[in-house]
Amino acid sequence: MTEVEQAVPGGGSGPLGKLRKLRSAGMTRSLWNIGDQVVASANNFLIQFVITHAFTKDVFGAFAIAFSVFSISTGFFRALSTAPVSMRFADADDREFSRAASSSVALTVAGSALVGVVLVLLGLFAPFTESLSHVFVALGFVLPGLMLQDAWRQVFFARLRPAGAFFMDVSWVALQLLGLGGLVLFTDEADIAAYTAVWGGAAYLASLLGLLLMKLRPRLSMVRAWLREQADVTRYLVPEYVIIQTGGQLAPVLAAAVTTIDAAGSLRGANLVTVPATIVSTGLMSFAVPELVRRRARMTPRTWQLAAVAVSGIVVSVGVVWGAVLLLLPTSVGELILDDTWAGARTVLLATIVGQAGSGVTVGCAAVLYATEGAKVTMRLHLVFAVFLIALSTVGAFTYGAQGTAWGIAAAFWIVAPWWLVSVRRHVRSLPPEPAPEPAPGPADPA
């Protein structure tokens, strides 16, 4: 009888038993994770869609810059504060997990408040356009709410409670819709600062639901201790994030500089239509790390490797299937989705799908390395990848324009993919054995 069957009464026979085994293996939690990623992505798309149709291209460009600041801040504070919660405390008892969650969320709030002050000062005194100045001031006030909401999401994932993150994100969407509807109905002139404030203000209110569901409060007094305690892992996670951002943002910029601005638009369009596969990838990563941490004591080098292959296999399969659907889309459907951008996106779509499959190979490997505190290994691998990415995409841009850039990116993913597999194998074989659980105390000595 398998370990799952032993853990589930009646788990070995019939449809009900199979369903119970799936549930015990975390199937329900994985679906909640992916569902939350769908809601979060839809929420970010919603605000951009509304602003695109409510303002001119210049004003939307100002908001796009602010949205980039939000995206970079999100990744940075995850690496600095909340990622260690999933990596180190997913299997902790309630008291220890509460301490970790309160400390990490407090660090996110304090750090994002400082960034917010800088944004407000830049908006007030820097020589920006009027639209960008107004957006920066508004973002400065709401950024702590946006970061707090995301911090609670990561805490829910780490505690294997993705349903809580899902309902919090749904509440964010609902509040944002109410606020945007109010702006449309009760204001005569569109104000980009007001739209930004509604977006972030809804996140503030939604984060209160996270506070209520987790029954924890951020403790600023524990921030310094948390930074010292987690420095041995964040010193790799933060530079790794900077490396990933630099490589990812530089490739389309180089393509635009070498060829035309349309090349960057084509690459962006292809990335947009492959977002569903990216959602699955992100959802499985947020699901896999705490799940693997909870099972650390029962894992062997072989099962670690199997876990990496299984997660990566799911991501690659979904990406390939979705890519095949996109390649078969009629031109009319593609133009309905991306309008004039579809023609350029279609030329780089195959290369983007191939590259996404190569990226999928690394997802399971990264999940295993994060779950076994292998952040030093992942940072080195991402550094190597960034070098290949910049070099090959630049050569491709000079040679074949946007298509060359896309194929250069794909080549970088596939060149590094085998190294991820080899690195996981070496890393898990070097892990010290997990201590055996202490035996239960026996009966008291009659004497």
C-alpha cells in the first residue's frame, strides 16, 4: 500500500478513493493556486485595459511606467521578505510560522512605505510630464497597500491556504470594479491619479481580508531581526531577482534599438498571448515550493528529482498544447486579440513557444532548489542564463531582427535547461539526511 493510501481511509479502491488520493496529494490546493494566478493576472489586465481606453497613449505610457515600478517592487519585496517564508517555514508549527509571517509582512510594509515616499517626492519635484508626476504621487501613497496585499498572498501560499489568497484577490477585483465604475459615473473628466488611487486603494481594502483570515498583524519591531536571520538566503534571492529583471527587460529593448520599435511590440504581443501558460507556471511554482518543504523529511534524492521532472513536465506540456492552439488560430481571431500587433507577433510566435517550453524545464528544478535552500545554485544558473540571453538575443536582433531576437531568447533557455537538471541532481545528492522524528515517550516507570 502506498503512503497516500495509508494516509487516506478507504483510499485504495473505487472512484471515491481515487478522488481522496488526488486531494491528499494536493490537487485541490494546486487548483486554488492556479485559480488565484488567473484572478491576479485578470486584475492587472483590467486596470491597464480601462486606462488604455480612457486616456491617450501618452497618459497610458505614464501609467505603464508606474506599473513597471509596481512590478519591480513586487518581485523585489518577495525576494527580500516573503520568499523565505515559503522556503523555510512551510512546515513550521503555528507559533513559528506566525513569527515568520508577521516579520516578513512588516518588512514589506516598511520597505514599500519608504519607496512610496521616494515616489511622492519624485512626483512633486522631478521634471516629469504632468501625467507621470500625478501617477507617481498617487502610486507613492498606494504602493504600501499593493505590496501588503501581495505579501499576504505569499503568506497564504506558504501556509498551504491558497483559497485565502484567491478570495482576497477576488475581493480586490470587486472593489476595483466598484471604484472604477464610480469614477466613470460620477466624474466628468478622467484623472489618471484617481484611477491609480482606485487601483491601489482597492488593494489596501483587500489586504484587510488577508489580515482577518490569517489572524496575524505585522510587527515592525521584528523587521531588523528578520533581516539578519534571513540574510544567508536573501543575499542570493535579491541579486537573482535583479539578474532576471535585467536580462528579461534588456532583450526587447536591444531588439528595438537594433531594428525598430515594432520589434519590441511583436515580442510583447507574443508574450501576451502565451500568458495562460505563464499563469500555470507561476501557479505551480507557488504551489510546489511549500508543498515540497512540508514533505522534506520523507524525500530522497530520487523523489526530489522525480518531483522536479513532474512539475516541469506539466508546465512544458501545458505550454506546448497552448502554443499549438495559438499557431492554429485564424488571422481574424489573432487580430481580434491583438489588433494590428498580431501580424508581427505571429512572426515570432513559434520561437516564443519554443523558448517558453525551455523555460518550463527549469520550473520544477527551481522549485526543488528553493525547497532545499539551494538559492545559491539558482542565482548562479540565472546569472549564466542572463549572459546567454543578452548575447544571443543581441546577435539575433542584428541578424534577423525580431525573429532573431526571439530565437536567441529560446536558444538561451534551452542551452541552460540541461544545467538545471544536472544541478538539481548534484544538489539533492549532497543534502544531509533529514533527522528522524523523535520516538513517542513510552509508559512511565512504575518505580
